[in-house]
Amino acid sequence: MLTLTYDITRATRPKDGATVAVLLHGRGSHSADLQGLRSSFPENWALVTPQGPHPGNPWGYGPGWAWYQHLEEDQVVEDTLSQSLEALDAFLMGLPRIVGFVPGRIVLGGFSQGGTTSMTYALTHPGSVMAALNLSGFLPNSIDIPVSDLSPNSTPIFWGHGLRDHNVPMALAISGRARLNRAGVPLVARDYEIGHWIIPEEIADSVEFVELA
């Protein structure tokens, strides 16, 4: 099984029951990338940023790392995503050792590929994390979401997207959100007048979503 390296910024006055945010970077990036968002999250949250297990170069993604091989639109090479999900599951199981305390709320999120991976993990491992934050990712067409009444085990999802995103077009957000709604997955959707990037307002909205969930 693949293993994940990571960066971490610890919470102020860490203690059992504190919130841990685990954020996954986008395609061709690295574990330190999303640590730049630390100041946008509450000080009493720990921020852990794992690194994708797949080298980006063989897939044309540059010198960084990836969570899966992308084909087109909402299609991925399933084995590459499955390997990352398995590694991520083991990583999350080891969070108490990584952060030095027993986490309360575990919030899993990410940007672009990281958002796709976080949301997919939450959908395929219901109840494993408290909430998922998908920032400019998409819902892979290979993911089977059972259509059922809203379940207490369904993981709430925040889906933020740029209206001018050309990398992951808004059409994929619309279709993916529709699938989640049909399946009864608790979803908060927010759109922004941006392209394929993150803005402080989006992070503030996602933190508010977690606090109200």
C-alpha cells in the first residue's frame, strides 16, 4: 500500500477533542501548498496537509504530485484513485499519532484533485470524517452513490466552485451537485466570481459550514 508524507501546523493549546482539518493539494502540487491557508482557519484547529502518492511527471503534471490520473471531464483512471483512497484511509486512521491528541471533528477537504479525492473518500467511507470540503473539484462518474433517504451516516459536503473555472468547468459542478442531491447527500453549494483558485471568502464560508454542521 502507498503511504503519504505530510506537513502539519499544530493547534494552539492542542487537546483531545480538538478539530483537525486535513487538506489535499491539487494536481502537480505538494504537501506544503495548502499550509498557506493556515491563517484562514481557527487557531484551535490543527492543519495537516498530506502529499499525493503518485508522481506527477509520468502523467504530464510536472514535478509535483497527484491523487489520480485524469482522463477527461469527470473521468479518472479508477485504479489510481483507489490507491490514493486506500492510502488516505490509513493516513486518517493514524491521525492521533500525527497530531498528538485524539481528534474530535475531522474535516477532510482539498482543492481541485484534492477536492475530488476528499469528496470521493467521504462518499465511499460514510461517517469516517465529520465533513468534506470540495473546492473546485468534480464528482467522478465512476463513483456509485446509492439513491436513498437522507441517512444519519451521510457526510455533509461543502462544494465551492468558480463560475469562471476553465480547468474544472462549472458544468461539472452542476452535474455533480445534481447527483448528490438526487442521492440525498447533505450539500451546501457556493459559487464565486473566480477561475480555478481559492479566495478567502470561500474558506470563510467553508469554516462556517463546518461550525454549523
